[in-house]
Amino acid sequence: MRRITITFLALAIALIAVAPPALAIETLEMSSAREAYLTSQAEASQAETLAALVQINGPYDNATGRFPWEVERWRPVVALYFPEDRVEWALRIIECESHGDPNAKNPHSSASGLFQHLARLWPGRAARAGFAGADVFDGYANVAVAAWLLEHGGTSNWVCKARR
């Protein structure tokens, strides 16, 4: 019994000796400081990304703050696939359907992605739009298929109705 106790103590001491310092207990102050730092990094990253998009695509009018960042970040992709006169319309649909979350999933149906395509219709539509095998949660494919669908089926495919 004494031998087992000594072996156990030796093992415990060895584990403590090699434990990394990162296992230290985080204080409330440390946690708050870490959270503030991560928030500032995320905000800086968003500002840098928007500035880069403006530099690449030219300025666009969002002075009214009509679309939140989660929707606005899709503007370059939407502008790539949708006709110029339908970009604002498409962004309003994205805001209404998914709030700009490419991983959005309707809890009451199979509707998924930015434009909330139905699971049973997605494979065929994606293939006809040139995105065969694409995942409905791929934001770029979701936008491209929605643009194709608008061209071939009109606006009746969406429950959210964005005014033209």
C-alpha cells in the first residue's frame, strides 16, 4: 500500500512539474482584458476589410447604414452575379432571409444559406446555374444560384419581399 502511495505521489509531482503555465487560473480582470482585446481586433479587421472592398470595388453609398456589416460584406459578390439594378434588392433579400449568415438554416423548413434555398430544389438549381455539387452553405454559390433563379424564375421564389 505504501509503495502505491509513493508511486502515485511521484506521478502527481511529475505531472505538476511538466504542466504548462497556461493552465493558470484566469482572473476576471484577465478575462475582461482578453475580451476587450479580441473585440478591438475584430472591429479593426472589419474596418480594414471594408476599406479594402471600397478600394477594390469603388465607393458605394451605405451612409444611411441601411445594411449591417453581416449583409454589406456580401455586396461585392452580389454585384458580381446580379444585374446592377438588382444589387440593392438582393441585399435586402439576404438581410430578410438570413441576416447575412451563409450558414443560416430555417428551423421550420429545409431552407438554408444566404437566400434560403430549399434542400430538395438546391441540387438541380445549382447544377443549372453552373454550380453542380456546390454546398448550399457556400455563400458565393448561394448568391450565384439566386441570381440565376431571379433571371429564370423571377422574384416569387422568396417569401421576403424586397421592394425594387
